[in-house]
Amino acid sequence: MRVFLISLLALFFTACGTGKKPDEQAFLNSLDSAKSGPTIDEEVINSILQQIPSPLEISVLLKESGTKYNAGMLNTPDNLSKYNSNYKKALNLGVFGTDLGYTNIYEQNQDGIKYLSSIKSLADGLNIGQFFDIETIGRLATNSKNLDSLLLITTQNFNSINHYLQTQSRASLSVLLLIGGWVEAMQITCQVAAKDTKNKELQEKIGEQKIILEQIVLLLSFYKDDANMASLLNDMNELKVAFDKINITYTYKESTMEIIDGVAVIKDNSSTTINVTSEDIEAIRTLTNSIRNKIIG
């Protein structure tokens, strides 16, 4: 089921993991060309973003599996006052974006309003509040007929935010927004998967993140001279060790063309096999929760 993103989360996650792997040489070239402050080519960041599965899509998967809404799995907006540094603000802006998406999927509008307020506050603190029209986004998010419009608006917003941060030599904030949202989605999914050990779809969704984590580590490695980023990189490398035990096999098969409703459609016949065990999930869950607790604490 294709999910149209229903919240600010679309600012950070705008595809469902089917994008092509970014060209690593282009990434390295962008590092070499940095002149003033850390800068990564916008298209490189966007390419990585497009690989990441929407946490909203995962939330739908959780809901359709019969998992009940559990606000206890989310970062409470009461923690907002703890986030005084740009590092913490950016990470938790990503976290709250994921949490907002989760509340929207379960139609918990009262909780959603609290997250909207927290998101606006953090965005203002990072001097990117001008890109958030909370009133419009809040109105669109509560009306399913406006999902296409909301997706367009929020995607445009992320592009504007990313460009602005690049020109201000603050590209690291884009990376932190991404990581905060990803970690929160991971910890929610891992908690549910640990309890529902027979749900292979959830386990495979977690296993898929091995590829994404490799890209996150690559991004963070550029900022290892910063103490906060270096600490986060170390945590992600520990998590990567757990993911390295997961075997992902890609089998290529030639694409074919089909005619559907009079329109020629190219069908991808290739397949991916993900071998992940309950032990893998438990190890990933433990490490993810540890990283997440550092982020929101």
C-alpha cells in the first residue's frame, strides 16, 4: 500500500526505499569541494533521503498488523525544555516529526497538536521556523482529502530547508534531522517486532535498514571532528556491527513490459531476500534504544 505522508515527517522522509544507491564518488567529491564549513551536495543528501522508508509507512504497517496505539513509545513533548543546543534541537525535531506521523496514522489528533507545537518551537530555535506553516500543515493533516497537497507542500519545504542550511554552512543539521527521525522510527518498529516475533514483514523492514545505516554512517563520518557528531558516529558504528550479521541477497532478473489499462508499464522482476533472525532483532533493538535514549535525554 502506497502511503501519502500526512505530516511534517515528509520533510525528512519522502520515499519508500526504492531509490538508487547514491554514487559514493559524488559524495567524496562533494567533501573535497567544501571550502567554508562542512558542506555536502544537496543532491547527495536528497538521494540518501529518497532511500529511507517512510516511518509513516511503517506506522501503517504496525496499525494494519493489529498493533494498538501506544503513546508510551513516543518522546513526550514535555522533554522540549531539555533541548538547548542546536545538536539536540535538530535531532529531536526529527524525532518529533516521526512521532507526529505515528499519532496521525492512529488519528490521535490531540496528541498530534502537542507535537506540532513542539516542532514549531524547535524549528524556530534553529532559525528555520519560516519554512513551517504550522496552521496550514495542521489543517491539511486532519483531512485525508488533502494528503496529496500536504505531501507536495512538505516536500517543497524540505528542499527549501536543505538548500537554506547548505548556504548557511549548516548542512549537518539536515543530517541530524534525518537521523533523529530514523532512530525514532527504528525504536518504535523494534519494540513491536520484539513482541510480535512471528511478524516476518516487520523483521524484514528492520533488516532493510542495513543499507540505510551504511549511508548514515557515511554522512556522519564527514563531521567526525565535531565531538557530538563523533559520539553519534561511534554509536551508529556499534549498531552497524549488529546489522552486519544480516544477509541481504539481491537477485537480478530482466525487466518486462506489461500493458495495464492501455498504458505500457515496466515491471521490475528482480528480488531481494533478507535473512534476519529474532536474535538480530533483539540486538538491534537494544542498541537502538540506547542511542534513542541519548538523543531524547
